[in-house]
Amino acid sequence: MAEEVANFKPSGLKRKASLNVSFSVKKQRDKTQLQISKILQKSEVDRTAEELELLTKSDEIVKKISLRLEKKKKLLARAEEFEDSSNVLEEKCMKLASAISSSQYMVVYSGAGVSTAASIPDYRGSNGIWTRLQQGKDIGEHDLSVAEPTTAHMAIYRLYRQGMVKHVVSQNCDGLHLRSGLPRRALSEVHGNMNLEVCTKCNLQVWRNFDVTQHTARYAHQTARRCTQCCEPLRDTIVHFGERGSLAWPINWNGACAAAKQADMILCIGSSLKVLKKYPWLWGMDKPVKKRPQLYIVNLQWTPKDDQATVKINGKCDEVMKLVMSYLKLDIPMYDKLQDPIFSHATILHEQEEHTTSTQILVSPDAKLDNNSLGVAFNDEKIDKIVSDIKKEKDIWRPFGNEINIIPKALVNGEIKTEPGQSVDYGNNYSVQVDIFDHVYQEIAKKILKKTNMEYYNKNYDEPLDLSKPKMECDFCYKNYSSSLCQFYQKRETKLPPSGPVCY
């Protein structure tokens, strides 16, 4: 009994002693692992006899640490930026140009690399925001509002105008694709647009000529201004990390998904794809492998989709697009501030709202547009040229945007339809097919009809045609896109909310 009392220890002391032993073992193991890790990073010829003996005794630890070091090495290699040699770059760009010219439905997925030439840092590049933060370096100050579309932006815009690009899915919130001239319906800004604020109650979008995110943050999106229709707070459209974008515009997931379903080719440019890879519907993953769109990637770093790419180009976005456009024999338009749609569409702040922002406001160029030189997009001279081409039996006339097909009668097999907007017989000569909803194009089609078949025109249309005074939502879009419908976000009247305080 005396022995039992002598050996008795309270349970708390036993637990503490056990913890001390465990801690001591762990400390020794960690010390050994650190020692082995340092040895493995040496070259074999530099290892001492004692070190070799330690490696032999610790076979399991050596395997574990070797795997860890190999994984780290691979991650570091993936983070490195690498450029193809000039010969390899040219060869790959030629392949990309050939693919673009033969594609029936190409979709572009763009990332931060497209905007780096505009002095906007990327995220995961060698000098990107996340990389610098991981290294404990200052990320500096970057005013996105003063950036302008780059060569890559303008090249993508030109390919869209050419009918080669059908849709762009952008991860950037700088709004530069929109400012390059890409219409909003051809664009999905899946992380938002820093120049756009919206009212979620009455579905109103307000495009501003400044960064609207000054007062917003993650899970806090109100911009300090109120809707001029329903008085509800306006909110920004930015999708932060950990958030899920739910706005119809500018995110436009419907447009992105519809385009992805039809795509036979995807061009990923300037994106690490670490975010976009998580959206299977963008990659045709529901289709058999052979029926999925061909994938072309332009990025300086490794991406998780490299193994699936038909061609991976390691190059800067601007340089690659210059080469590709030269092979396609297409000029890249220079960014022209006079043609930047933001200046024609931005809703200006009321003087009582001006205190709600201190960010830099984009100022329209101090120049007057020459309305006479712009003229009406389709004047009488152009109409006469189209009529002449019809009479020469040229198969098709296809202007940019919503299309008019001018087709010889032989191609419609004599089919007669008298409804406006469908195939129409011109008597013994010609036929017009108008597959559009646009008022301007319908007026053009009727004018062509009048000049090629007056009898049919008089039978079906009584009102006079006046192309100089079309019904249009937006003067800028009519002059530059031949569309009576606004292609961007309509300019709103500068006014105050009907009731309550101006701001909040």
C-alpha cells in the first residue's frame, strides 16, 4: 500500500509528462527533417560521410522530403515567366492565325495579361499583385481609371468587327474591352466593370467616366449615390474573391454560356486560368472530347489547361496579336479617344452628387466631331453601289453587325414571301433577305428594294424613306455601328432622385 501511494501521480501530471515527451519527440523529428532537407538541397559530391549515413538511416523521411521539394520546385517553375524564341513564336502565331481564319465560332477568354501594357499589373505574374504580396513587397499605387485600351484590346475589337470573334469573356474589371469599342452584348465582364454602377431594383445601369468603387469593398457594394428613378442605393458591379456574381450586366453569364456552347475554338489570352478552369460550362466539358472546341492559349506562365491546348504560345499579348494580325493581313486600329464610347455614354454627375467621388474623372477630348465627314453610315452612294452589285449577280452583301443578305434569285429558288423582313421576290431579277430587328437596316433594305423593284415596293410600302432622320436610341452607335439601338449602356439624364436625400 505504501508503494502504491509513493508511485501515485495525479492524472494532470501524467498528461503533462506525456505532452512533454511528445513535444520532445516532435522537436527532435523536426530537427532531423530540417537537417535532411538541407542535405538534399546540396549536390551529391558536396555531402559528407556523416550526412550520407543520416540519409541512409532515414529512408522514409528522405522520400517524404524529396516529394515535398519536387512539388515546390514544380510550383516555382510554373510561376516563372517564359517567352518562346522568335522563330518558335512566329511559327505558333501562324498556326493561331490559320485557326482563326478557319474557325466558324471563336470565343476569347481574356485575363489581366491583356492590360499589362496599359500599366495595370496582373495578379500571378512574376511582378503581379499576389506575387509581390507573397514576397512581402509593396504593390504600389495603380490608377486603373487613366488606363487606355492596349494593342491586344484593339486587335480583339478588330477581329470582332471582322466577324471572326463572336464573344469575349473578360476577367478584368478595368472596362477596357468595352472602351475599345466592343459592344456589351458581345462581352461578358465576369468580375464586373469599375465604371458601372447599377440599381438592382429597377435594373438600371449607369456608365460613369470615373471609378465608382471608391467607397465599396468586399460584401459592401453601395457607391454612395442613389437611383434617379426609384431612389434605391446604387451599387458597384465588382465581384471580389469569395463572392458570386449575380448581376445580369455587365457579368452577362447568359451570353458567355451561350457562346461557349456554340464555340468551335477558344482563345485564352493573358489569363492564368486558375479561376476560369472552375467553370466547366465554359470548356464544353459536357461534350465528347473530339467535339470540344479547340483550345489556344497565350500566356507567359504555365496554366492548368496547357495539356489540353492545341497550341500554347509563351509570349506577351501585344506582340502575339501583332504577329497574328499581320498573318491575317488585318490592320490593328489605333485607340482613338474621340471614338471611345465612354465619352458618349457616361452619365455625368449632378453638381449635388460631385462630392461623392474624389477619383480622377475621364475628360472627353477637347475636339468637335465633324458630323459632315461622319455623315450617315449608309448614304445614297453606298446604296447605289449595293444595287449595282446586286445587278452584277454578286452573291452577298454583309455589313457589320446585324446583317442584310442580298441574294440573287437563283439562290432562293423562286420562293416568294411577301412579309417584310423575310425573303422577297423582286420579279424577274433579285431578292433581299433581311434577318434583322434593327430599324436602320430595315430602312436600308426598303431603299434597296425601291431602287431594284419599284412595283413591289409601291405595293408593300407606302411611307416615304428618310435615312437622314432614323429613329435611334444613340447617335454615337448609329454613326459608328449603323445601329439605331445603343450598343453599350445608354446615357442617362443628369438629375437628382425624385425624393429623399441626394446621397446616403
